[in-house]
Amino acid sequence: MNSPPDTRFAIEFRNVSYRLASNVPLLFDLNLQIHPGETLVLLGRSGSGKTTTLKLINRLLAPSEGSVLVDNRATVSWDPIRLRRLVGYVIQDVGLFPHFTVERNIGLVPQIEDWPADRIRQRVQELLQLVGLSPHLLSRYPRELSGGQRQRVGVARALAADPPILLMDEPFGALDPITRAELQREFLELQQRLQKTVVFVTHDLREALRLASRIAFIDAGRLITVETPDQFVNSIEPQVAAYVDAFGAGRLVPENQKTRGTS
Amino acid sequence: MNVLHFILQNRSEVIEFTFEHLWLVAVSTFLAVLIGIPLGILITRHPLLNKPVLGVANAIQTIPSLALFGFLLPAPWIGERADRLVILALTLYALLPLIRNTYAGIKGVDPAVIEAGRGMGMTSRQLLWQVELPLSLGVIIAGVRVATVLSIGLTTIAAAIGAGGLGQYIFRGLAMVNNSVILAGAIPAAFLALFADATLGWLEKRLTPP
């Protein structure tokens, strides 16, 4: 494989700092490269700066210093509307529009992109199948769905215009453990097929180990390390070791090691 | 009952006055909606305008209505006819509830929903029409309801400067020291207010997103 690495829809943080208007710093000198097609999990405690990092990618926030590059172009020089339509965004539970039916929620991006109505309807059907929802839910409102169904609708909505990049902010955080495991498995299958560039925020180490190509560990606004799941559980970084310990290290084995062991 | 007797005897006049009354209320509320809702939206977009706009609308409310009619009397075109003058005054009074409720309604939309919309790449115009306004419609209609009921009451004073409406009975009755005549204006006005309140309350409930 001598072809140059594909950098389309890669994401890069170069010396990025972010401060609030009140000058409270949230992120310090972040350097991070996210490769196309990988699932990078941002892991860390609540308030460590994971969500801030995510919002810097679709320019809901702009860096105070340094630059965030999406597809080799600084986010501040993108037209934010165009940028965001290339970047699917899934947030925890509340992001669905309560006054839209499932059908309109999923078809939102195609609709604001002015697709013809029959193409939107067809696309919504495809997506429904993709995320495993039954078509009779189309006319329901988000409040009439279970937590797991809502989250599937959220994923379908983010995928609607087939964006190359997907940002997921604790998408499975509010679900019960069984539903969460189900959605994680579906996510893995989906990602294997779609090969999006995914940035996934969670504080759940198990989830990170299960889903990540690489884990970026953030603590108090600083990136501590970026490692593959197997490296991560054996990391010598004291903060990482402490985090892994907190989850009961002995019982944790990354998903890919398990499969290696049985083959 | 004297009042009923009086109303029945003068029923065509009572109906005429009621329609005059309704017309003054409808035109002024319509104008206030046309001005107040965009102003309310504007101050959610430009927070610096928030205090001055709400301050002025508040100040207008504190002016007694008879005094406001007096202030507007020398105005060109407006001052020439009593109904124009009354409509302008009623419009000004109705602005506060409309601006305030539009502002509060939009500000009350779950910020997570708005951020999700922005994250999807919605323009601020799309956010306004598809998310913020539909989700705050109930609160905005509540503002229209307050403004309408307020105007129905205030319009009774319009008779003092000769703009017509049910206030004519009230002032006539006061001059004649005749309670029946006063009530012939006050009772239909009260019913109008109750009716408007109930209708708009129903609409408010219908349009409030769950």
C-alpha cells in the first residue's frame, strides 16, 4: 500500500485552546489527529472538556487559540452551515424536535437541503431499516417512543444526508444497560458498513473499549494520551491507570482481545 | 330586570355598539401583533435592545388611558379622528404583553433542542420558523389573549373621546345616574372579554406543544 494516506474528512486539532468569554479555560493546547473511517472515543470525567472538544469540530464553538481542521480546512474558514451539514450530530436524548414526528425528525437535514419530497420519504424508509425501526413509528412523536427508539431516531437523523463525519455526544448515556449494549452492538455493525469518521464522547470506559479504534483520554482540559483499547487498559499514565482502576480493571478486556483469544 | 329590558328595547343599538367595540379591539390587537411579535423576536436576537424595548413598552402601560388619549390628540392625521386615536392608543397598550410573551416564549425553548438544530446545520431563519416559533406558539398566544382582554376593557374608555363602542352606555349612564344604562354597556363588554378569553385560551392549549 504505497498510496498516500487518505486525508479526506480527517479532523485535526492543532494547538487548540478554548476559553469561555469569562476567560475560564476549558481546553489547553490540544493536539489530536482523527483519521478518516476510525472511531475515536473521547473519554474522561464529566466536565473534562470532551463535549467542548466535540463542539469545536462542527463549529458550535470556535477555538480561542490554534485551529481545528476538518477536511484540511480550518473550521473558522468554513461556512458553518455547510460544515455542519457534512457532520452528523447525535446528542443525548433531548436533541429530537418534540413537535416533529419521527418522519420529519429523520428527514430534517434532507428537508433543509431542499431535497424533493419523494426522495426524502424514500431516504427516511432506508434509514429506518438501517437503524432497525419499524415503519409504523413514522407518525409518532418523540415523547411516544422508548429511550432506545428515540436514540435510534437520533442516529438515523444524523445519518440522513450521508455525512462523512459523525459526532456522538454520550448518545447512549441515558439508556438502561441492556438497551445500551444492544445499541452499541448495532453501532459497531453500522460503522463496519458505513466507515464514517466518528468522534464519540463518553465517560463509560466499557463503552470506550467496546467501540473505539482509539481512545483519547482527556482530564481537566488536557489530552493525556491517545491509545488503542488494548494499550489503554495497560497504560502507565497515572491518570489513565486511576480511571481504569475506578472501573475495576481486572474484569475488563477490550472486545478485540476477546475475539483474538478465542480464534 | 331593568337592564335586560333596556338591552332588549335597544337591541339594535347594543349590537351596533358591540360591533364598534369589537372592531376597535380587533384592529388594534392585529396591529399590535404585527409590531409586537417581530419586536419580541428582535430582542431575542439582539440582547442589547432587550432592556430599552421592554422598558418603553412598560412605561407606556403606566400611562393612564385618558391621559394617553390626550397626549395623542395633537398628533397629525391620528388626532383628526377619534377612532384612529383610540386604535393607536390600544395598539401601544397591547404591545407589552406581546413583546414580553414572544421574548419569554422563545427564550423558554429548550437550549438543547436549539443546539441540536444548529448542529444539524439549520440557518437561524430555519431555526426560527421551524423550531423556535412553533415551540413558543402557546406562550405567544397567551400574550395575544392578555392583550385582547386588556383592550376590550380599555376600549370602554374610548367613548370618552367619541370613538364609539360599548363605553357610550357607561358614560351615558354615569351622566344620567342610571345603573341600567351603565350595565347595558358593562355586561356585554364583560361577556366579550370572557368570550375572547375562553376562545384564545382554547387556541393556546391547542397550539402549546406537549
